[in-house]
Amino acid sequence: MKRLSCILLFAFLIPAAALAEPEAPEPIVHMTFMQALILGAVEGFTEYLPVSSTGHLILTQRAMGIGQTEADNQAADAYSICIQAGAILAVLTLYFPYMRRMFKGVFGRDPGGLRLAINIGVAFLPAAVIGLLFHGPIKEHLFGLQPIVFAWFVGGVAILVVSRWRRARPDQPGLLLEQLTWKHALLIGFMQCIAMWPGTSRSLVTIVGGLIVGMNLTSAVVFSFLLGVVTLTAATAYDTLQHGELMLEVFGFTNIAVGFIMATITAVISVKWFLAYLQKHGLALFGYYRIALAITVAVLMWMGLLADRIP
């Protein structure tokens, strides 16, 4: 029944806590309403920007002192991933026409939609395989501020390099979404695996992957967002099934629901702003932001004001 409640939490956000026996003691919730609101906003604003939502969520949790025990740490890491469902819903809403085309394509009513669905599936495969094989070691060794700071800095430099490279090729029109081949999609999928290192940013590496295979910036961003729906859904479902009971016990259903709703609202705002900004300015701003953030957090850690991991 508990495993079933975790599935319902992800799919319908039904309060699984209500399924507990009436005489069970009320759990101690290790998160306030305001903290849940802040974490949801951080997730929504950063999920589809090339700055790493996971890195920002871990930094925010450390700053607010969330995760004082090993169990709380596991629940907090799972919470960071599971409130992504709100960001998924945002993209499903904004990009519903693409979803409808893929759905029709699967049933033989839209060849272009079928091609897009196949490309999304091919791009998802590498992360699915590697994620299942190395999920444990990744959580154990990379979910700390030190590896995140390193990834922020390296990713920031990479963005500036790509931005300069694009400025040197202004006349290249680039491939459209419907011109993408399965080989291109597979390369983007392998690029996505790099983002399993928190701080890297799934959006960053998939957008850069799209540019590397020759897509124009707008098409690369759209493909990144659509691929994110599949990838984030799989990751959210996996962590909900693995740690859903623990999340409910540590943080309570209300805080999970608040994080989900806030992530949905802020993700819609963030995606719309991001697309409008890219049309005029490109990616360079995010490179400078990542480098500045990495240096700032590194200094705070050196001063002892932020811990790499809360024991």
C-alpha cells in the first residue's frame, strides 16, 4: 500500500499520508511552508535554464539547513528531483502541440510527429541505461557542493566558448527540428549523460549537443525541453518509488504539494523569459553567472559558512 501511495503521489498528488492508520503518530515534518515555497521557486526558475536546477536546490537546502541527518539528506535529494514534476507540467502545457504531434505520430497519423517521437526516445536511451547503472555512486559521490562548484565553473567556461564559436559562424542557418536524424539525437542523448553530474545542467549540455550536431539555437532549445519531459519524468518516477515514503515522512505531503505547484508556476515564467531572451542575447550571460556563482560559493565554503555536505 505504501508503494502504491508513492505512485499516486507522483501521478495525481493524492495525499498518501491519509492512507496511514488513524492511530499512527503524527510525523515530525522537517521543512517549513516557506522553505517548500522557496525550493519550488528555485526548481521552477532554474530547471530549464543552463545553470543546473539540482545544484541550485542543493545549495538552497544547505543554506536553509535542510537535511541534518542521513535520512533527511536522502529525502532532501529525492525531494529536489520529485518536485521537477511541476516543471514537467509547465513544459507539457507550453509545448502541448509538439506532444500532440508525437502522440498522433505513434498512431500513424503524423509522420513528422513519429520522427520526433523516435528521436526523443533515442536521445533518452543513454541516460536511461547509464542512470540505472550508476544512480547509487552518483548520489553518493556527486551530491555535494564541491563537485557542484566545479561543474558550475567548467560549464560557465564552456558556455562562453560556445557563445564565441557561434559568433564566429553568424551565417549558419542550422538544422530545424524536423531535420534531426536519429544519429544526431543519439549524440545529444550521450551529451545529456554528462548532466548526471549535479551542477552541469541538463539544459546546457543538451542545447550544446544540439548546436554541435548543427541545429539552430531555437530548435536546439525546443528539443532540449521536449527531451527533458521524458528524462525528468523517468527520474521523478524512479525517485518517488524509491524514496516517496521517506519524503512523506520527513517533509509531509503539504510541503511536497507546495513545491510542485510553485515549480509549475515559476517554470512557465522562466521558460517564456528564456526563449525571449535567447532570441536577442544568446547564452553568454549564463556563462558569466555560473562562473560568478561558483567563485562565490567556493569562497563561502572556504570561510566555513557553507558545508559541502550536512552530516
